[in-house]
Amino acid sequence: MAGSTTYLELSQEGAGAHKFYEVTVEGTVVSVRYGRIGAAGQTQVSSFPTVEKARAAAAKKVGEKVRKGYATAVQGARAARSVTRRQVDSAPSTARSTAPVLWRFRTGSAAFGIHISEDRCWVGNQAGDVYTLSHGGEVLARYSLPDGVKCLVADDFWIYAGCDDGTVYDLSSKVPYGAYTIAPDVDIFWLDIHEGVLDVSDAKGGLTVIDHEDEHQWSRRSAGAHGWMVRADDRAVYHGHHQGVTAYAPDGTGQLWHTATSGQVLFGWQEADAVYAGTSRNVVQRLSKATGALMATYRCDASVYSCATAPGGTYVFAGDSASSVYCFDADGNRLWKLGTGSGSALSMQYADERLYMVTTDGSLICVDATDGAIAAAQEGTVPVARDIKSAAALPTYLPAASATALATVTAAPSDGVVVECVQEGARLRVHVVSGAPNGYDTSWNVQFPRGMREVGARYVVDALHPSAGGFYRVRGEIRRLV
């Protein structure tokens, strides 16, 4: 009926679902609003040639969600997911000189997420925006996600954005896909992903591990709360909290070591053989991954909000709560301290003699970290930072809500790979349709967005890459084969 609204919710403790889905029909127009319970959500509007076709489309959308476990609900009756925003203060820098900032991009909202790849700079903010820029500062694209971005993490080729709604989005192609869904009772602080396995640290000092099928694997509760650090590799998951850093076996079978740090851990970084913990007691501490032994200390003049290293740990960088950025040699000797000019650095990454930082004023800044530029800055000579603007016609990418929202093809291109969603007991799995001559193992599962899975549906993907865990990961676009 025209003017009708159907409101559904899916909220299952421990299953990682805490979402709403609302369909409204107004004549020939169907509006769909969806997102995290308690949030405004995201809206998509479609028009149809007749009222009857609009009603049929709306009924189909509702039916799809009901089959996935959604049920009718009263809006506002269920509490919103618990979300803790990081409260940070930023005092003026006490450094006598300012860093040589080459360019600055203001995202418009507080930002924590950063990743620098070979050809892109990524920044995500609390408005749900993720921007990509060239290393020279040109804004290339924008991803508009339904909720605030907690952090950006990379896992080889794949880039992920963890959001306040509990969804972790794969941003590796033009359409963001919901790759993981975190249980609503987990108040997310930070994330890391290694070989397709998601590690989540939270407000209570908990650590949750989710596998490539978006299924819970194990949880642990560390001695301290406020887990602002989680890093992972083949040997362990490293969890930083207000009592120090604790390392756990990757399969959750036990604790490997625990090291008390000087102050609460506020940020973490890792190299091949060491983890770096930035703390509230003004230091970055380097710990051995093998034993947890303290290997070096890097002393700042205020609480450390972020840290990073040059490859191999040859240089260690730190950003403090007083808008300053530091550089140390591997042994802990301070080489320089400069003001950022844009508030305190909340996340940072070093690449090709440049230091990229996201700051408390929501900016992504690029600092020239060459010896010559730093020496000139210490003498008071810095370049005029370019303020980067977004292009009016900037490409903007929105998440696909379901399999029916995917682009479709009627035949698989010669260089595409066909996969199929099949029922295996109570679970939906995705497999390669044919192995030879492409050499794919049809018994392996394909990591695939759970929200896109429909029994019997076939999809075309650009490529599949094997993971060490014995499954395939999708690279590139996903299209529905019809």
C-alpha cells in the first residue's frame, strides 16, 4: 500500500548482528534505509513505472531480509550499539620549530584511520568518509560508509575500514563490501587483519578473533581495559591495554607472554621482530615479539598518541598529545622534535622519506622527512603547505546492501572467475565452480561477503588469490551472474 513502511531489525548476541532495515513505499517510489541500530543509517531511493511494481519490489526486499533472520520491530525499542569515541586533548606544541608539511587535506571530521600504499594515501574519519589521495596530494575518490571509521588496516592487497556500526568494510574495489560483522556486545577500540583473520580489541580489554568466513573463533580477556592496540602476525596476536602488552597464540590456545609497560598503551605498531607500544607515560617501548623483553625506550615530552617506524625500525616516529612529532634512531636517541602545525597526530605511517599523519583537527598531512628538509625546518625554514581541496565531481562509492545491488553480467568474461554459493548444513559457503584449467581447488572456500550470499547464486570475480589458511580471497569487482 502506498505510504506504507516496514521496519525490521536483526540483533543477535554473539552473532555480530545489530542492524535495522526499513522499506517505505510512496506511490511509485521505494526508499530503503539501513544501518546500525540507533544511527540514522544510509538511504537508497528507487523509482518504478507503476505503483504495483513499486509494491512488488518492496515486498521482495522485505522478504530477502526476513529470510536472513530480520524480524519486524518497533523503532527505538532496542538500545543502540555501545560506541566509545576516543577522547583526546591536544595542547600547543612546545617544539621551537614546525615540521616541513608539504600538503594538508582537511577531511571535515576527526580522523583516526590512515594507510599509505604504494600508490595511494587512505584516510578515514568519524563521519564515515574514507578518501584516497595520490602521494602528491590529489584527491582521487571517496567512500561513504554508514558510520564513523575507527581505523584503516591493510592485509597485503586488501584495505579494510572498521566502523562504529560493527561492520568491517573491504575497500579493495570500487564497491565497499561488508567483510566482517562484530558482535554488538563488543565496544570496538581497534582492529588488525592478518591472512584474512580479523582481530578486535575493545573497551573492556577483550580480544575477539573472527575467521575469513566471518565466524567467531576465540576470545580472551586481558588483565587491563581499554585495548587501543592490536597487532597480529604468524606467531601471535599482540594486545595492548592499560596494563601493558599481552601476546596470545594465533589459535587462542594460550598466553605466550605479558609485559607491563610504562603507562597505558595508547597505540601500537609492529615490525618483523618487534612491537612498539606508545603509552600515556610519554614513551614508546619496543618489545621483542619472541619473548616480550623490553628492547628500547623512546622518550617524548607528553603522552604518546601514535607511533610508526621506517622499514626495519631504523627510525622510530612518535606523535604526542602536545601537537609534536618526534624522530629517534633505533637505539632510542632523539634526533628531532617538531610541531605538526595541525594538532596532535592520532595515527601515522612513514613511506619513502615522508611521514603521513592524521591529526586531531581531522587533517591528513604529509611531512617531508628527508634530512635536508628536517635540518632546514629546525633552522626555521619550511615550505608553504598546500591546502588540498576535493574536486566537485569526486567519484563517491557506496556499500552494496545485498547481492541484488551488485552489477550483473549475463556471461562470464574470459578472464573472470565464476564462484557459486552453496548450502553446507546450516551454513552458506562459496566455492569456485570449476578448477581446471585455471588450477583452482574446488574444495576450498572463497572468502565472500556474507550479506551477498544467496543459495544457488553465481558470481563473477576478477581474480582469486590463495591464502595461507587454505581459502581463496576475492580481488577486484564482484558481479552477479544472471
